[in-house]
Amino acid sequence: MKSKWSIAIAVVLAVALVVTLSMIGCKTTETAETTAAAETTAAAETTAAAETTAAAETTAAAEETTAAAGGTLKIVWAQWAPADYLQKLSEGFTAETGITVIVEQIPWDTFVQKYNTEMIAQNPTWDIIVGDSQDVGAMSTGGHYVNLTQWIKDNGVLDSFTPASMTYYAEYPKGAGEYWGIPVEGDALGWSYRKDLFEDPENMAAFEEEYGYPLDIPVSWDALLDIAEFFHDPDNNQYGVAIYGDNGYDSMVMFAEQVIWAYGGDLGDYSTNQVEGILNSQASVDGIEYYNKLFKFNPPAFNDAFFIHTNDAFVAGQVPMATNYFAFFPGLANEATNPYAADTGYFVCPPQKGRDGVERQFAALGGQAASVVTYSPNQDLAFKWLEWFIRADVQLEWAKLGGYTCHAETLASDEFLNATPYNPAFAKSMEIFKDFWAVPEYSELLKTMSATVGPYVISDTGTAQEALDACAAEWTRIFTDAGYYD
């Protein structure tokens, strides 16, 4: 409400006994002067009041503008270093827009379960979910994610982000051209290795004498197995490799799928959901048998190994090479957390020739995309953040902080490739990654594969063929019950 000012003009009355005509003239002049002074003062007061009112209106307008530009955007992600980087990155967004960004972190072991529970209840807990790539099917068909297809086309995202990242992180159904997220954290399984051990003259001579070819970054999965065998020396607390076991979620499955693909097998036909004769084919069996052989060169008690175990074994000097998602390699490049940091190198998952003689190279996909929550009351703020996040300058800053960009121009830049010792391997991995099923039933599929294949890989229970036959039969039942074959 605006204030109003009232102006009171004082009138000076001179009452005097007029004795002579000259005295009357004198008094009339004095009265005129006094009246003029009063009018001048009143005018000044009116001007001051108007200026005060104008200033108040300007301040109020500024406050309204600030309020309109402000607000709070809530993003949820898993509890790990990239989420810290995203919080830091978003300070730039806040500086530009006045919108506060809160990145809530949930421990990995309950992350997916937590946001699924909140979405099923249709709670407006968060505005953006940086969700698992495998969960895009369940979240989109469940109506929990906003369809971003038109927004993505309008903002040129398909031209600026790598095609593979858009397919595996954002598209569902695959090949349908419908998109539900923007790639945030590209990731894949890669490898760290001890350059000092690989380049040691004695090791090089002994390896070549035993295996008939030079010791170097493995040129195939078969070569990686040879290297693991060569360095394996349990009597001296030295082991050949550190790879994932079964942690009850997806670690074992992620490693299993990439060797299945490398040997020419597959998880099934993603377009028809057929798995019999594909998942349990001879090529897939070859991949699982390989996993079983390599697992034997792990340190002891690796049956539940995930990212912490493999990094720990590496920094403890127990293994010459270890697998992990690239998101966990910053700790290996840091001399404060890895005494071998200066001697640590990185390589991509190697290629392999299958029985058919065809060489294939794949890396299991990790990473997440940012999706707008259907129940968010702040979708306008969420889209502002997305518009900001996809900018080339922001993507470069994201990469500098430690995030794994899927922005094509940034990935190809010298600045990115030279930023860390593992970035070149990461950029290559973004060209060869492949994902697990992204159907709404993916969680059941994961648990089934872990339960059927895990015992064989880890403890030699049964055979690889029996394990994959059991998995294929159960997957077929899951797809049948879900109505995929109707």
C-alpha cells in the first residue's frame, strides 16, 4: 500500500492597530513576504515526500524481482564425491539466478529404494532426481518423471551430448525417441594399473619368457588374465587383480555383462525381451567362465567386493591392477590417498575375439541422469537449472571439478583430456559403453542374475551353463508375468 502525504500551509495573521497610512503599508509588505516563505517551504516538503514515495516504490519493485528470481531447488543423488561436486558447481547457478540449490545425498545402499518409495507415494520431496540409468524405465512408465523430449529437441541437447549417453541415460523405450533425463554423470568400468610393476625390466623379461609376448596394457581380456596369473603370489600377500564380487545389488552383474558382451554373447533382445538362447548361449557361457577364472586371482574375501574393496587393495599394494568405475579413480590419482599415485596408469576395458573370430569391445555403463519430478512444485526452477547445466561453459566447469561430462565438445577438448591422467581412458569408454536392461523390472532381473550366476563365479557352484540356464528361465518368467509376450 502506498503512503499519502498532506500539506498544511500556515497563514500568518498580523493584527495591529492601524494608526497611520504609512504603518499600514509597512505591515502589508511584511505579510506578503511571510506568505511567500511559507509557500516555498510547503513546496519543498511536497517534493521531498514525492521523492521518498518514489524511492519506496523502487525498493519494493526490486524486492519483488528478487523474490521472483529466488526460491529453492532440491536435487537428490547418491552419497559420493560427484554429488559434492554438483553442489559446488550449482553455486554458479545460484550466483546467476538467486535460486538456492540443495543437493541431498542418500547412501548408495538405500538410494534407489528411497527415491522409488517417495515417487510411488507421489511426494514432492525433490524437484530433480539424479537417478540410476537402469531405473529410467520404471520412473517414466510409472509417471514419476516429466517427459523431456520436446524440451531436449528445442534446446539442442541431442546435438551437444553424445548419442550413446542420450540412449542409455535418458531414452525409454530404447529406440523410441522419448527422453526423460539429461546426462549428468557419465561413467563406466575401467582399470587402474601399476606402471612401475608393468615397466620393471625383470617383470617384463620374465613375463615375455613365460607368455611369449611383451608385458603391457592388456590388448585383450585373455591377456589381462595372463597378467593376473603372472603377478599372483598369495604366499607373499600379492594377488593378480582386484575385481567385483556380489554385493547384493549390481556390482557382480555389471562386471559379468561386459565379459559376456566381449565374448560375443548378450543379455537378450532388448526389442522383443527374448532371453532364451541368447543369455544362455555358448558365447555368454564363455564370458561367465572367463569371469570365474579371473576371480580366482582376487585377494581373499572378495565375495562381496565393490568399489571400496578394489581401490583399497590397489592402494595397499596388493594388486598390480584393479577395476572400478571411473567416478572412483580420483582417489587413486591423489598422492594423499594413494602412495602409488605417481606410478598409477589407467586403461579401458580391453577388446576380445569370440569363437566367431569377431573382436568386440564393451564397458559396463554406470552413471546417472537428471530428471524432473512430476510432483515437483518447482518445475520452473528445475528447467532453469537444466538450461544452465547443459551450457558448454558449465559442462567444462563440471569436468574440472571432477564430474564426468557426456558433453561431446567438452569430452573432445584438450583441456578435458589433459585435466586428469584417467580422462583419456574415460573419453574412450564413453564410446564403448553398454547398459543393463532399463525395463521397470530391472531390479528383479539384477537380483536374479546375482543369485544364479554369482555362486558359480565366486565359489564354483555348478557350471556357467547351468547358471545362465537358470537365469534365462527366471528372466523369461519375469517378462511373461509382466505381459511382455502377450
